[in-house]
Amino acid sequence: MRTKVAIIGAGPAGLLLGQLLHAYGVDNVILERQTPEYVLGRIRAGLLEEGTVALLEKVAAAGRLHQEGLIHHGIELAFDGARHRIDMHATTGKTVTIYGQTEVTLDLMNARKAAGLTSIYSAAEVKPHDFDTDHPRVTYVKDGVAHEIQCDFIAGCDGFHGVSRASVPASALKTYERVYPFGWLGILSETPPVSPELIYSNHERGFALCTMRSTKRSRYYVQCPLDDHVDQWSDQRFWDELRRRVDQKAADEMVIGPSIEKSIAPLRSFVAEPMRFGRMFLAGDASHIVPPTGAKGLNLAASDVHYLSQAFREFYDDKSSAGIDGYSARALARVWKAVRFSWWMTSMLHRFPDEGDFAARIQIAELNYLVSSQAASTSLSENYVGLPF
Ligand code: APR
Ligand code: PHB
């Protein structure tokens, strides 16, 4: 088989890249090691920047999003027993859309199927080869039969544990990492959200977040020790702890119910540089990971593939390699700003076991400054709604 761009990974990055390339007339094939059902079974965050929504509109995959997504103009910060609203739209003119990543993935899968594009699921032993030459190729095994795809370029959209970054010689990579000393215990429940907007809470017992998937389905998180196991958390224990960590109004008005999903995720900041290796390019979680506090993971995958698809379009339409030569620097410039913002939100809102009372008071001082300064709240808002692509 031959194609112009071989995409490894059918998560949001790979699927959105595939649709953007299709829109630009650039032939592509996606190789995914899991089944579609497995990919859709992943529970992930669900907050889209306007730039991400615009890309989904560009590939005609935003219909359901506009019907079911919730438009939010602000967020609330809870600390010292009170809740403070940050009106992000007032200072940025932008909004964010609450729409689950699973739904984004399903919409992109359906768009790809409707376009009749080639996606190879349950592809085993996927491996990129010769990406330091002008004739890269990707091999894989499907139903026990070995296959090879010749291509012009390889897009590594295979996430943090993928094969693409792992295929780059360690000497060619520089990685930056911070692992946080806690995790997030998340619960999904068929209960109405406690508030129409998200509540980020700094509490002496630990961070909590009240978010949602729709007006009938809530998503809540509490910070928990890294060595906690989800079996240690009954639903009742979760609800009791969550209500201790939010303001009294939220605690009194919260509708609780049985969990339909409950899991613990670790938090890390990670960046691998560069994002290009000859004719192989990394995008999304394959290159960078952010703690979910700023809801940037999916939105960074979107800006990466926006830049990468434009670069490939220039290569084929304008016979110019300027875009592919500039991709890594261009993508990393936006990645690091989002990595900084996600680190800052995480540092301000979580209890750090070894940092003592001084650090806790500094957090409260920063939160008080944020909610009392137009300049400070505007800075938070412009990062939260998404910096320009
Ligand atoms: N061969 C083929 N596919 C692979 C391989 C491999 N060796 N390794 C991983 N994959 C697939 C995974 O099964 C997954 O479907 O690559 C896909 C990567 O998808 P994601 O991990 O979702 O990464 P990305 O598309 O960059 O999306 C980033 O997902 O993890 C969240 O918070 C993150 O919201 C962000 C978004
Ligand atoms: C979510 O809806 O899962 C979510 C929203 C915002 C965040 C993190 C997670 O910052």
C-alpha cells in the first residue's frame, strides 16, 4: 500500500489530522492498534477552545457538538469557603464548549467513515522505518499477516505510550518532565451538575473540580494520594469528601448518585523536543502531556495538527518545505505556553504534601489577587479560553 501521510494513532490527534489532510486533498491512512470500541471507551476531559471547535467545523465534524455542547462564558474559583466567578467572555470575547472527548472522537470517526478513508484498526506491531530518508515506511501486522505502507511522511499521533517517539534515538530527543505528588480520582454520574459552570476548588483537604458532560451528566474530581486505589473509594466516601472540599452552597445543593465510571489518573507535565525527525512528525500526547487542570490536552492536539496539516498542504500544493521545516518550533511555542498555564493552575489549586503552610498561604494570596484584579483574571482567562493558534 502507498499513501502520502501514514498516521499512527486514531485518537483525537490522528483522526483530526486525517480529516484536515483529506480536506486539503492529501491522501492518508490511519493505523490504530486498538478497536474502535476500545478507543471510544476511554473517559477523558471534555472542554474545547474556540480554535478546536473551528477545526471540527472545517472538517464537517461539529454538527452534534453544536447541538449538544454547552457554551460556557466563565468559571468559578472556590477557596476560603467562598466562590468567585471569573467572567472570561467579558475580558476575552471568547467562550469554551463543554463536549466530551469521546464524542469528538466518535464524530471524527463517523466523518472519516463517511469520506471512505482507510483506517486500519487492531493493527499490531506498528513500526515506523527509514524516517531519516526520503522513503519512510510503516510496517504492521493485521490478523497475523505482515503489511507495509510506503509513504512520504509519518505522523506519530500515538499518544504518550506510542511507538513513534519510542522509535527516535534517545540522543535525538530532549525531554522535560514534572510528575505531581498526587492523582485525580474522577467520577461520572447521571446527576445534574451542581452549578452551570465549572468550579475549581482549593481546599486544605485537597483540590476538587465540579464539571459536567451535559445538563444531566456530571463529572467530579478530587485530588487523592498517588498510592490510593479506586477500590478504597466507595461512592459515599467520594461524595462526602467532595462536599467537604467545595463551598457550603455547592455542598448543600449537590445531587449525588451512583457512579457510572470511577478511576484514578496520575498527573504529569511532559514535553519531548523536537517534534520532527526527518520525515516523521509527532503531534498531541505523543509529544507532550499536561495535567488536566487547564483542560489543554485535547486542545494542544488540535493546534499541533492544525500546524502539521498546513505544513503538508504547503509541501504538496506550493512545493515548499517551509511549513514542515518550521513545524516543530511553531508547535512547541504554543505547547510550552499551555504547559506553563497547566502547571500554574495545578500549582495554585492543589495541596502539595511536602510544601507546608507557607505555600498554602501563597496559593490563597494568589487566588485573592486573581479574583480582585482585572489584569490577573484577564491573564487567566486568555490562557483558559485558548491562546491564538
Ligand atoms: N500503534 C498504533 N496505535 C497506537 C500505538 C501503536 N504502537 N500506540 C498507541 N496507539 C494509539 C492509541 O491506542 C490511541 O488510540 O494512538 C492513539 C493515541 O490517542 P491519545 O492517547 O488520545 O492521544 P491524542 O490523539 O494525542 O489525544 C490527546 O487524549 O489522552 C488524551 O488528555 C489527552 O485530551 C488529550 C488527548
Ligand atoms: C472534564 O470535564 O473532565 C474537565 C474539565 C476541565 C478540566 C479538567 C477536566 O480542567
